[in-house]
Amino acid sequence: MIRTIFLLVYGLLLVGLALRRLRQRRLKERYFLLFVAVGLPFLLLAIWPDRVVYFSNLLEIEKPTLLVLTLAAFVILMLFELLTIVSVQDRKLTTLAQEVAMLSERLRQAEDEAGVDDE
């Protein structure tokens, strides 16, 4: 019973938090879908806890706990992918900010030179 409540709360918390952030425009749609993909298996396991045994038999896994470990590995890989995307975008944003600063400096220098020539 406690396992079901924990999984249900955890899955709803992930989906609810992602939906709240999406509405506040703090989270992009692709990240929302990632969080839903991460939270959905926990919700399904909370609703049908005996499905762990069913899926482990279906996949011919001898121990149902290995299926849970596989699910945890999936969650870790999804979060790793999310952090990779965020890291790449952060690097691109830093490069863009540096290029804007350099172009702004060049424009200021060109305006200063043009102002000196007019006098």
C-alpha cells in the first residue's frame, strides 16, 4: 500500500510540477514531454502494481526487481539527456552573448571614429 501511494505521489508530482512550469512559461514543451515520459511509468506502476510482475514475465526477466532497476536506469538516462540539452544550449547562449558584445563594441568604435572625422 505504501509503495502504491509513494509511486502515485511521485508520478503526480513530476507531471504536476512540469505542467505548472509549462503554464508559467518557465519550461519548454519538449522538456514537459520529457518529464511526462519520466513520470508516466511511475503513475502506471502506482495504478497497477502487479504489472511489474506481468511485464517482467513478458520480457522474460527472472526477477521483477530488475524491471524496476531498468525503469530507474531509463529515468536516469532521460535526465542525462535533458541536462545535455541544457548544457549545449547554455554554451550556445554564452557564445551568442559574447558575439553581441564584440559587435556592439565594434559599432561603438565605428561611431566614435565617424564622429571624430565629422569634426
